[in-house]
Amino acid sequence: MSAAFEIPSDVLLLVFEQLVGDSATSSSASLTSRAWHTHAIPFLLQDVDISCHNRGRMLDFEDDTIFRRAYADFSDRWPPRQSSNVRHDWLPRDLVTRQRALLHLIIDHYDRARYVRSLTWTLVWMADEETQQDIDRQTWNVFQALANVTRLDLASLHEIWDQPFIRQTPSRMFSAVTDLRLVGWMHRGLVRSILDGLDCARLSVLKFDYLQDERALPDGSPMPEELNLEYAHSAQNNFSLEDTVLVSHELWDRQEAGTAAIFPGPMWTPSRLLSLPYAL
């Protein structure tokens, strides 16, 4: 950069500080020069939003055994159709590419993780092993490194429940969070890894939007579809969400002890973890 275009570092910092939240402009400005890029990184990472679950109505469906589900799978399972009234613009085609770029950015320089203060992320994963990459399996490691995140909006909208690495979450993540929103179909290990690290006295916002249990066998492994279809409560039967047996202490204790299966449906794990006698 010529001397005519050189800007003092303190002025650059003020410029990028004003651009926090405007990732498009910040990203473009960071490409001006190496110096600008170096100054931009901390500000670009303050508010990370690589998601699709806040773009309007998600594609969903119902079946006979579980409640309404919504997916944001990366595949072309539901391609746009001229005759369909369903909107497909909720899924950016570059979503996984951008997520991988962020994972690489943190993995290559773990010290950058400290800059992230707000994270909005949709867990979509790849639908088959051939399209998965090694960096995808670093997601939990990167999440664990984001120790300064105070606002977390995390959605799990996928249907590859049988992939083992999806359930291999760290024991604790995001312990600094004070504003938490969880959305979608999650396994209990993921929810527990977030809630176990929270300081409830500092928690100011807590939202569970359409939070559903992933099905699991007593040993914690994914439940086969045929077993779920055979034994799950049918949505067409006389089945009520007010049925207290669903949230009994006995059933919870058996599931925690590994002697009872977990069937899909509204997740009540958070209420157990955040209330007596299961309070943190």
C-alpha cells in the first residue's frame, strides 16, 4: 500500500469497531491489505452468524410416530420446484463452506477463538461420509475453544443421527454464555455439555425453541428407525403432552442409568438439569 493510502493503526481500529455486525463490509475492507486484514480479524469474529435457522419457516413434515420435525439438511433432498409453494431460500448454498472456513480459521490459530463473543450456528452436517471432511469432525473442538462466547444461538437441524461423531461432544462448552437459545433436534449429551457449564446466576436469556430429543438406546447409541417405529408413542393415539409419566423422576433416573431408551419428542432434559433436585 502506498504512503498516500496508509492509515494509522489506531484509526483502523476505530473503523473496524464501527463495522462490527456488518460482516460483508468488514470482510471486503479486510481484503484491502495484509495490515487491514490483521486489524479486521478480531472485529470480524466478535459476532459470528453462519446459520440458516433464522431465515423464516423451515421445511418440515409429520409422521405417525413423532412430532412435527424440521430439517435444514445440506443435501438436495428437497430441491426447489416451480410448482411448490415451499420456500427454499432459507438454506444458503454456501453455508457448509462458510462454516468450514471458520473452523479452519480457528484450528489454524486457536488464539483467535478468544475474539468470538456471539455465535449463531446451524448444525446441518453432511448427509453422507463421502462428502464429509476431516474439518467437520473438528466442530466440537472449535466450540470448546470458544470460551468467551456470551451469546449462543445454536440449532441442530439434520437427520444423520446415526453418525457417531455427532454425539462425541466435550463434557462442557460455552461456559461464559449468559444469553442462550437452543433449537431443533439434539442429543442429550450436547444439551448437557452446554447447560452443565452455565452459571445460572449470570444467565439473562434462556430460550428452547422446538427443542426435541434424539432417539437413543439405553447404552446411548442411536436407536434404529425400525425400533423407533415399533415402540414410539403414536401421534395418532390418545397421547398428551400433559401425560406426567413422560417426565417422571423414575423414567429420568432409568434413562440416566442406562436402563431405559430415549424416544424422540419434546426434550425435558433442560428442566431437569436446571431445577431441583437436579439443579447444577
